[in-house]
Amino acid sequence: MKNFEATLDPVAGRLITHDVRPPRRASYSSLDTYGNCPAQWAFGRLWRETPEWDDPLTVGSIAHAALELAVSTPSATDPAWLPLARRAIAMERERNLLPANRWKGDPIPAGVKAPNGSPATDEDWARLAANRLNGFRLTDVLDGDMLRPAAAEQRIDAEVWGIPMTGSVDYRDESGRVVDWKTGKLPELGSPKAKSHQNQLRVYKALLDTRGIQVTDARDVYVEHRVHHMADLSDDAMEATGTLMRSRWDGMRRDADAGSYAMTPSYLCPWCPLARACPLASPARGDKARRAAARGIDPTDPRLHVADGRPTGDPLAGMLPDACGQGEDKEDDMDLLDMLDTAPKPKKATLPPPEPWTKGPDPWDTPEGREAAARWGMGDKPKREAKPDTSDDVDPWATPMPTKAALGSTDGGDAPWAVEPEAKPAPQAEAKPEAKAPTRRMARGKAYDPSVLSEGAVNSAGYGFTRLTIMAAEAYAIGPDDPDGTLLALIRAGWAASRAAWGPNTPDVAGLADGRPDTDALLRWLDSPLARDADEAIGRLMPADGTPADRIGRAGRAAARALIAARDLIR
């Protein structure tokens, strides 16, 4: 197990590690990965995923080696791919014994199980590669022309655009045409993946130019689809690729020196080794993406931490600070946009505790309120005289429900009107401890009043109370087998998404990290517009498949990205 220390900072959107050495050379694949997500590139140098059955990198490597063998005898335009795939595995195994290639290891990964549960053999992998190539003819490569091989798997190390580059050209024809073999899904022209493939061909042309080798055209050949895409090799296109590669190379070395790498979510997140731990990772959509994400580093790995220093065993861990569990050491309040400024701010003085809530004046009883009511035809109504407090007017929540014994139930039923007409002697029973008086009572406040009123009363009209009720219903819909746990997960996901975007403007909720949130703190948080927006974002982004915990975790991470995007628009 490789030793390293890495920290994810979801607020800053950075991976922090000083265990990645600045590279001395760049390959196109490394620059491409860095361009997609610097954190993925950096962590990929620290941790290698365990391949699974039908691993695309393993199968693709065998297919490339089989194609190399096939073009060595171009007269056989319709090769027998399974024998070539078998030979390809033996050839790659022999090559990887060379000192320069020993880091690659055996071409067949150990410990992989076939679908029938048995260990995957060389023959299994050869058949997987051959299945990718079946039906592909060598005449498909150059528009029906017979191949005239000039080189295959030609490695070139050279400086291009000021970058020390290394690359291996899959096939070069005597006609000056260059080919890069591609297995897997056929990308749409103009898509990010197709553009990346064309940049790779332009890098190969630049490398071949250093050797004085003329390239007349360059193409990606998608062997499973028998289709090729041509690359634009114009001066403008070459210059644009060179500028892009140089920018990535400079950024790669700068980040490695600083030990800090940006986390950039995209559709490629499931194929990142941080997929299971990164709080900003895009959700995996589809079985293949979910299987890829499952191969990522275990979130409980002690070498990986979040910004507050705790392991990432919980998909929301690190977004719940210690104050949420202890109710102390809370961050100072700050203006909503302070966190967006780069200049340091003076630390604010600790604010005194808020005054206890007291009921304010009814706005409809003010002169302005009566005038507005009259304008809408609701004014000039006589005020009701105060009535004596009768049983019909008593707040039903302010008085505990009478027990069956107090009502004299004759049959143990729940109906409070089932009162026994005459008392009957009953056998003496053991004395039971008296039930504790309720610590909360409901009160009917206004919607604009806080959900926690004076003396701990709960305002049934408060925004936070209503939000909690709605979220409880959502929890039953998402996880009916464990609605209480699902409700807590929803609350934590909303809080974490808001905290990732707005920092300490999202107030701490004591006990939330431990699953026992303080009621007053929770309702005050749910009263806030930030809580409303976070819950709305999670609801809109909730995936339809997966376990409740998985769905909420994915929705929470997506909501965090959405809120961060909104925040960044007002930088």
C-alpha cells in the first residue's frame, strides 16, 4: 500500500497533497487527464484502481498489441483476431520484463473474477479483446487502400511547444498517414471526447515533425465501428493545441509545486479514483458508470481526509464541522459575500446571544395595515371582542391529551368519549412513575415569526416547522423502510450543500453530525432561505435509482455544485 496523505477541501474545491512529484516529462494522456480534472490526475499518481472484468484499459492494450501484430503482415486483410490476441498477451508480457517497462506489470491483472466467479485467465482476456476486433479489416483503415507500414507503436521523446513530451504513435503508413486505434464508444463529432482525440493526433504530428517525418493526414480509427475521424492539421489548429498543451503543462508543474489541485466535476467523475470520496463528484449515471465509481478509493481510507481533518467515511463528512456535534467553537458570522473576496477580512467581534423572541405587533392593526385592508375591501370590520377562554378556544397543543384512565375508558379503546357512567372498584395495581410533562408546546404564530418562539414554544406556522414537515413526507417517499434515518440524511445533505457553497453563513447545528440535532438550532436553520434553497436543489436533483442513502448522497453533491455555480456568478 503506497503511503501518502491527501486532503479534500470541498469549500475551496481543491485536493491538497504534497506527495506528487512534479513530472519531468508529459504524455498526452496525462495532460488530457489534468485538463479534465487536476485532482484526478494528481490522485491517479498516488493510487491505482483495481481492474474489474472487461476492464477497458486492459482490453484496449491487448487489442492495440493485436493490431500491431496484424499490420506487420498487411496482406492478410481479414485477420483471425483471437490467435493474434493470444500472441499479443505473450508479446506484452515479454516487453514488460524490460527495465523501462517494469512499472507496467503483467498485462493481465491479478485477482479479477470472470462472470462465472472463476479467476479470469489469459484466454478470457484474449477473447474479450478479439470480440472488440471481430469484423474489422485492415482495408478499413485507409479508405480501402492496402497498408504499407512505415512504423507501428513508434515511441518518440522530444520537446514540442516548450514541453518535454513522450508519445507512442500506433501506426504510420509510408504514404504519410498516421493512425491512432480507438476501442470503445464512438464519440460524436465536435464532442469533448472527439476534440480530445484530435488534439492527441496533433501532438503526434508535432512529435513526428521533430524527426523530420512528413504527416499528410492523421485519423482516429474506431475499430469496433469501422469508422474513422480525420484531424485538422492546419497551422491554426496546431497552434491552438500547442497553446492548450503548454497551459496544462505549466499548470501541472505549478500545482505540483504548491501541492494543491482543483477538483473539476464532469461526466468523467465516475472513472476517477476519488469518485466515492469527492464531495463535488458528478453522480454516476448508468450501470457502467456506477461500477467504475465503485472501484475508487474507499472513503474510509485513513490516508484521505477532508478539510477539517476527519476521514471521509460519510459521504457528507467534512462538510459537518465539529461545532455541529459539540455546539461550541463556532465560526464567526460574516456577510454573505465576504467569502467571495480574496482580501483578508478583520475578524469580527463575537456577537452577543440573540434576545429572546417576543411577539411583535400585528401588522394589520397598524394604520398602514388598516388602510391596505380597506383598499382591498377587507377593512371597516368591527373588531371582535375578546371572549372568555372556553374549551373551544384553548390551544389543543398547550394541554397534554387526557389519558384513557382520566377519561374512564371501559374497553381500552382510543375513543375519548367512551366514558364509563359509574366508577367500579378495581384491583390495586403497582404504582407507576408519573409521565414527564411535555417539554414542548405548539403555538399558533404567524408565518413570518420564527419557528421557535418564547419559552421554547414551536410555531406551527413557521417556515422551518413547515419545511421540516414537508421533508418528513419526502423522507417517507424516498426511504419508507427507514423514514427517520432518511429524514436526517436529507437534513444533513441540505446543510452540507449550503455549507460547501456559503461557508459559515450556513449556521452550525449542534448535534447534527452525531444524528441528534438540537431542536432550536435545527428549526432556526430550517427557517433560513439558504435551507429552503438547498432543499429545493436536492429535490430537483434527486436521482431515481439507487438506495436512499446513495440517492441522497448523489443529490447532495450535485446540489453543492449547483449552489457553488450560483455563488461563482456573483464573484
